[in-house]
Amino acid sequence: MSTSGATNLLDVSKLPVEQAITKLIAYAVMLPASDIFFSSDVDVVRVSVRHMGLVSPLCVLPAEQGKKCLSHVKAMAGMDLSEKRRPQDGRWVQKTEGDATIDLRCSVIPTLHGEDISLRLLSKANRLFGIEELGLLGQQLRELQSFLDSPGGLVLLTGPTGSGKTATLYAALARLNDGKRKINTIEDPIENAIAGVRQSQVNTSLDLGFSELLKSVLRQSPDVIMIGEIRDAETADVAVRAANSGHLVLATIHAPAAAGAVQSMRGLGVHPHFLSTALRGIVSQRLVRTICPDCRIEFDLSLAPHTFDDVRPWLTEDQGNALHASKGCASCQFTGYAGRTGVFEVMTISRKLRDLIAEGRPVTELRAAAASENHLEFRQSALLKVAQGITSSEEVFRVIPSEQLLEAA
């Protein structure tokens, strides 16, 4: 395999290695991209970026230059250059144009044709979103605000990697950070520094994980604790006990939807009774791309007037009468999309749900009980975004699993 015929969106093949890496990072920051990937192939190194959740090719480097670039990245990240058989992790901070600072988190793994490198870009200039800017619908926003106004309890956030959980956590912290509460966070990594919030980072090389840091944080007398991820039984147990002892605990956990977070906590050994008394609410989310306003097109639905009947109560008179898409233009780089917004499922733990959780009832019963209380499921939240012309149906089906879109409310 050769580079002949390959399309290079960005040609750095004739640049010195250091300049090539700097240019690749600068371009990724400009997009902005969340990740840069270096993938070793038979006789080339392919470079791609993840932008708005999608991976796209950036350039192809000749084998010799590609290997030098990989070595340069490893050196900058403080890795062992002679080690090519084991995974390694590292980081470095780089200045870009305009004195912007980018924190680069680097992961290297050995593959069939050499080493692959993943660079996560964390911009120090990233602004924090307000919870009103995340994409929550009116009812969902009020529910989240009520969780944060609670003097104590556990609030869980769920969603896959790259679904915007960290942005939601930081938005929640920004709302709580009024100087009247002591707020501690446990993160891996710390993606944004927040003035007034005491932030601690997990360090697995020192056997300092989430559970160890959480125990120490509790001795610091916090009012609010943010846990970047509940990964093990001990962290789950300590988080629930902290919530039941009067702390407001915000944490993420892997689960496909809101009700599934209860099952995930049970799977980590948390007693159903303690979980039911601790939980205040669960937020599950995905990120969808928003239609570019400059090339947006509309398809009349007068021949299919019942398309959005399921969410009609939440729509205004001028919404839900058309489907929207986009043609692609220069302003959106011919993608048809100009940004991203969240699709949410917010579950308030009512007395009925609390009883079901304490009894260890299955997720299907929890979901049915929530639906009977006017709970907006993913399916309805996503349909509302389409009906309001914010995103396209194709984008919704790309991001949200079909079983969550098609199941009955």
C-alpha cells in the first residue's frame, strides 16, 4: 500500500517532524476536533480526527516520516521510546496560535503494523456551558435544577464516551459554585479548571483511584462531591453512603438509558434500599449534530400530519409541520451540520420509583412507572428535536440506538 492516490486534506509530508505535528494539532484545534488518531498501516501512517463525533481522514504520512512523528509524540508525552510492545499513556501541554494552551492526553497501543496513537485535545480556553445551553427541554431543565437544589442525595449521569456528560457535570458545578458551598471533584482527567472548586485527579500509577480519593475527600467536609466515573463496587458504595449522609453527589456511570443506571448500580453490589434512599435523579444523554442554518431545507408534512402526534403536547403550533435537512455548504464545510446539542432523558425519583428501586424491581417496571408520570423518554426527546427542526431524523438514528427509538412509551 502506498500514499499514491491518497487524498490529503492537510499536506505535511514535506515538513520537518516537529512542524508537521504542530500543524496537525493547530488544524485539529481550528475545527475544533476532540481527538487526533495516528494509525500505523503496512507502509504508511494514517492521520484522522474526530470532529462533532465523527472520524474523518486528515492525511497519510510516508512510513519513515510517520514513524518519526510517532516517536516525537511519544517523546513529548514523556513516554519510553524504546518500549514498543506495551501500551503507554502520557500527556503534554502545547501552545497554539494566539497563545492558546492545549492539554494533550496521549495513549499508545501496539497493533499489527506498528504503534497507534490517540491524542485527546483538551483546550484550556474551553468555556463552561450554562445548564440552559445544553439542549434540555423545558420540563427536563426544571427537573435538573431541582436535583441541584437538593441539600443532599445522588444524581447520576449516563451516556457513552463523547456524549457530553462532562459538559453537563461542569454546567451543574458552575450553577452550584456560588461561594456558599464547598465543592470537591474527583476526575480522570481534569478537563477544565474551575475557580473556587477543589479539583483532584486520579493517578493509577500511585494506586490512587476514585474510591481512594473519595474517602479522602469526605474527610475534607465538602457540601458537593463530583465523581468523574463510578467504575467499581467500592466507589459505588462510598458514593451512596455519602449521599445518604447529607452530601450532594454528582457522578457518571455507564448505562444505556436513565432506568438502566439503577441496574448498573445494582450490578456493582449497591443495596437496593440504600440506593433508593440516596437517588434524587438520573440524567441520560447523547449528542446530535444541529442542522446548518445556511443550507437548511424543509420538507412539508401535510400528507403525513400525524408524524409527530406522540410529542404534539410539547410543540408549539408552528412546529412539527415539516422535516428538515441540509444540502451542505461552505460555512458548514459541506457536512450539513453546524454544531451539536444534547438529547436528554431525565428521570426524577418519585415516591413510586423509590419504592420500586427498594424492592429490586426490573428496569422495565421502572421505565413504565416513569412513563406514567409524564417522563420524557429518549425516543420522545429525540423526536422533539426533529420536530423543532434542530436536527435531522438521520442524525438521530445515527446516534441513538434504534431499540430506544422504536420501543413504546
